[in-house]
Amino acid sequence: KAGVTQTPRYLIKTRGQQVTLSCSPISGHRSVSWYQQTPGQGLQFLFEYFSETQRNKGNFPGRFSGRQFSNSRSEMNVSTLELGDSALYLCASSLLGEDGYTFGSGTRLTVV
Amino acid sequence: DQQVKQNSPSLSVQEGRISILNCDYTNSMFDYFLWYKKYPAEGPTFLISISSIKDKNEDGRFTVFLNKSAKHLSLHIVPSQPGDSAVYFCAASGANSGYALNFGKGTSLLVTP
């Protein structure tokens, strides 16, 4: 079966711009989570969506937001980009959320 | 603050020997622990997990041990193979954190022929 698909794989944006990243979970999975990976901070939880509702949120500023659609696909948006937002953004899906996650390959965002 | 810690950034092991990767956590409410393997430019791949009601879980060459009193878990890989060379992340979750995964910063394992 198809895995978690993230698009685009690579993205370069300018400071102050906004960006939208997309994630298609494994078919049947209703929970989608987003993580940010940076060399200094490691993998950090951004937020989790379940059945179109944000169920959990990490410690990130309000510039980071997300949503989930009725088909479980999810998008995350970062507004007013800063240089420090350069990172690998990973999406993970799970059947229910407490049974372990399968990760996508990530979107590498570079802010210049 | 880092609730999951992997204190060894790197580990080098000879092929055929045992690799032992360690992980410590501080939050006693964590009740589910996972190990992920990651190659550069790819997402983490799930390896093995253990719930807090167990102290050991095995899957082929991979065994995870959990010591709840010490808040410590370890991943044993026996025998180690060159293809095991990757970064290994320990993660912990619990109902009180909505099952969000709290990751350690990873241990880079190099298995040499």
C-alpha cells in the first residue's frame, strides 16, 4: 500500500514569505502529525490532526498552522518565514494516533 | 526541555557484533516507547516499540529493553550489519501528551565490515 506522501520534497523561500506544505497519509489513517527536524533541536512535534480537528499542539508560535481535510490529507502553513524556519518538515500518519506513526520522506524547506 | 535523551551522539561497531543504543527519559507518564531508524533525506522508519507493561520486546535481530524504575530503554541489534548504519531515534509518548512523539536527538550508528 502507498506510504505517506509529502509534497514538495524541496522548497526555497525568502524571509517574510509564507509557505504551504502538503501531506497525504496512508489510506485509512485518520491521524496526521507534523514534526520539524533541525540539527540543533532534533525532531520536534508541531501538531496533530484527527478527523479534521486539531487534537494536540506543540510549542511553536502561531505562525505555524495546519488543517486536515475530510479525506485525511493535511496541510501545514508557515507565515512570515524566518531564517530559523529552515528545516526538514515531516508528516506522519497513524490509524488512531496512539498506535505508532509512519513517516513520510519530508519536505526540506530552506529560507533565504 | 528535553524529556527524552540519547547521550551518545555516535557509536561504531564491527559487523557481526552487538550494537547497544541507549535512551533515557524523564517523564514518568510516558507509557509507549519506539525506536526509529533514519537515513539522510528520508523520513524515520519505525523499527520496534514497547509498551510500559512489558520490559522486553523482540523482533528478529532487534530487541528493546525497558527499565521503568530507571527510566531507561535500550535497543540491541544482534548481529549488526553494515546496512544498519543510520541514525537511530528513541521516542516516547503517553496519553497525557496526546500521544505526540517526544524524540531524543539520535545516535548515529556506524557498522564497519
